[in-house]
Amino acid sequence: MAMVINTNVSSLNAQRNLTNTQNSLSTSMERLSSGLRINSAKDDAAGLGITDRMTTQIRGLNQAMRNANDAISISQTAEGAMQESTNILQRMRELAVQSANDSNSASDRNNMQKEVAQLSQELNRISSTTTFNGKNILDGTFTAAKFHVGANADQTISVSIGNTSATTMGAYKADGTATEDHIGGALTAVADGTGGNNVAADAAFAVTGSLGTSTLSTALDTTAAKIASQINGVQDSTGVKATASNTVELQATSTGTISFTLSSQDESQAAVGSAVSISALVTSSTDLASLRDAINAENASTGISATLNAAGDGISLTNTTGHDIVVADATNNDGADTASAVTVGGVALADSDSTGAGGVTDSIVVGGKVELSSSKSFQVSTTGTDIMVAAATSGTLSSIADIDIGSQTGANSALDVIDQALSFISDQRADLGAVQNRLSSTISNLSNISENVSAARSRVQDADFAAETANMTRTQILQQAGVAMLSQANSQPQMVLSLLQ
């Protein structure tokens, strides 16, 4: 190697290596002091992008957990208030049961009603003053509230809390008998037992309740039992419950041995149970006890029960399932040339097949009715010309605020209203309990995801202290060696001076 003084190549090399060593030492010290492997984009551009996205997700998940905890707090606040409302309703029910007992005087019942009135006001106060962070949660305005429980958009859980005031809790109902355009109470006389059918609207109808709307379809001849089953099938979606029943009055129009066939049938005109022959000797049209007993004796086969009215001249036939009641082939064998033996729902069994003495035959099919009930208001509607249930499009409410236990009748009526209110609050509390459990599961899941994503980010972003400490020790030694070698390299040009001596 030539001896020169203008360019000290050894010094330049030592300087370069020392600079690299110092940069490496600086990086190691930065990582050890921050605990991060990536402190800027130059450390790992791709890794920085990945960890930034992970940080976004983690922070979103952590906030979502806080949101879910807030939702649980709201649910617990509402449920706590509902517990007190339940206690109040239970006390009101106790008072109603007490008032229904005839051992109480009018004064006693009035005093009980005073307490009921005060308790009703307290229900209203709880409903209007129960708040969370300034928001009313029991006055009916807290509906479809969305709690954001995810790191990204639209990851929400919807919660609704009903109105628990005394003026809104109670029993909404819609019921009634129908004409030939409506289900329930329709009577169709058909000659010679060819079979009559309940008249029903052949259309789709919508049931809109507190939980939502469901659209159902009904075909011609659908029975009340079938309609009730359809409505109850979507009860979780609407909050509306249906109860089917069928009642009609039967009267004797003559005396003698009256016989007819009695059965229940579904919408396909298939018998439900067995068709049986009913026969009884009727000596007076105002004494039908023997006919009642004959009908009740076959209850297990037909599902139809008979109740004698106070005057004894009429029998109420009841089918609690809502299936059609079929009365067919009625005959009267008293030897008289009579046109009919019985009337069903005021309709005489027609004499179109009359063959003289002892020979009247006919058939009547009686459709049932559907009663709808809900703890909140509801609506039944159809796009056709026929309205399904009782030709009514809305329910009516008997609320807690309306009850009066100042009489035995009022006390008995109050029990149904209070039971509906208790059922409503129980349903609300069950919903809140389910929401709390769901939110707890959500929090556990979010925590698990946050933990795993944090671990993944750590593997990309965090410094390995063992490796960085070893690297720093190595660079410190190299730095010391580099400084020594730079000193040696800088002294080499001085050797040229010896040639000039």
C-alpha cells in the first residue's frame, strides 16, 4: 500500500465503520428505552402499517367493552326500578284479592282503593324519574337504543325498554264475533248434512305489536283454532297472543226424543275427535237438563261441553280449542210433523229435507272466535275488504291507573289487569336479563379478541430485550474498537515524516 498523506483511506474506513456502529448502538438504545422494535417508519415500514391497523382495532375493541359495560349498567338500573314496580304490583294484587272477599265492608274496600291509588301514582313516578345519564329509561322513550359493541361500523345491539307507568300497563284486547265476512260466530246452514264451513277472509293479514309486525295468510274456511295457532307462532315477533274459542246456544223447538250428531272439525272439514250421536228425551222446551247431560257425557270424544242457562231453555255449546262445532242430522221423533227439532245460534235446522213426522234432518257449522291480547297496544289489518278479528283494527286498554277495587266486581276485574302488568314487567325483566347475559358474553369475546390482537401486535412491534441487550453490548465493544482503530489510522500519515528526515 502506497504511503500517502493526502488521503487517509484507513481513517475513512474506520470512520465509516464507527458511524455504522454508533447508529446501531443508537437504535438499540432507542429500542431498549422505548420497549418498541418499531419507533418510526424507517425501522419497518410494512410492520408499522400492520401495527397501526392493529392499534386501531384494539382501541376500538376496548371502547366497545366500555360501551357494553355502560349498556349493562343501564339494564341493571332499569331492572332495579322494575323490581320495585313489581313489589308495588304484588301489593296491589294482594289488596285486590282482599277486596274481592265478601268479609269486607264498603268502607274497608274504599280504604284499600286509597292505597291502590297511591301505589298507582308511585308507579308513574318511578316510570318518569328513572334515568341514566339524564335519559329516561322507563317512560317508553327508550326504544331501539343501539349500543355499539364492536370495533367497526354498525356492530350494534339494539335494546328497547317498555313504558312501566300505571297509565300504560294493563291488558290490551281485541275480540268479538264476526259476520259472514269475519272469523268467529259465523253460522252457515247447509241442507241434508252436506257440510257447512266457517266463513273466513281469504287474504293476508298483518299483526302489529310492540315487538314488530308479522304478515300471515289465511285460506277460505280457516278455523279460529288455526288462526290462533298462526298468530301464536309469531308471538315472539309481535308480542300478541291469540286465544281461540267457540260458543253457540242451542235450543229445543219441540218436545220428544231429540237426536242429532255432534262433532268438531278443522279447516279441512276433517273431524277433530269423533262424531257422536246425541239423544235425549225432552219433555219441555224450558227443561233441557237431560240434553245437556247427554252432550257432556260425550265431551271426551267431541271436545264440546254444554252449560244450561239460568232459565233452563238454552244450552251453551263451548269448544275451547276454537275448532268448528258441527250439529248435523237433527231429528225429532215425537210423531208430530215439525219443521225443526232445535235451533243453533238462533238458526233453525232447515226443513229442506223434511219427510214428515219424525224426519227432519239438516246441518249447521258454527265457527269460533279469536281473542287477541297483549301487554301493549297492537293492530290487526288486512289489505283486503275483510277484517279478520272482530272487524277491529286496534285493541283497547284497561290500565293499572283505571282499576278500582272499591267493589267486588272491580276487584275481580283488577286482578286480570294487574296480572297482565306483572306479566309485562316480568317479560321486560327477562329481556333485560337476557341482554345483560348477551352483553357479558360480548365483553368476554371482545376482551379475548383484544388480548389476541395485542399479542399479535406485540410480536411485530415490541422489542426483544434479550436480543437488543446482546446487540447493544456488541455495538459498544465495536464502538470502543472503532475509536481505537480510528486513532491508529489517524496516526499513520505521521510515518511519512520519517522519510523526510
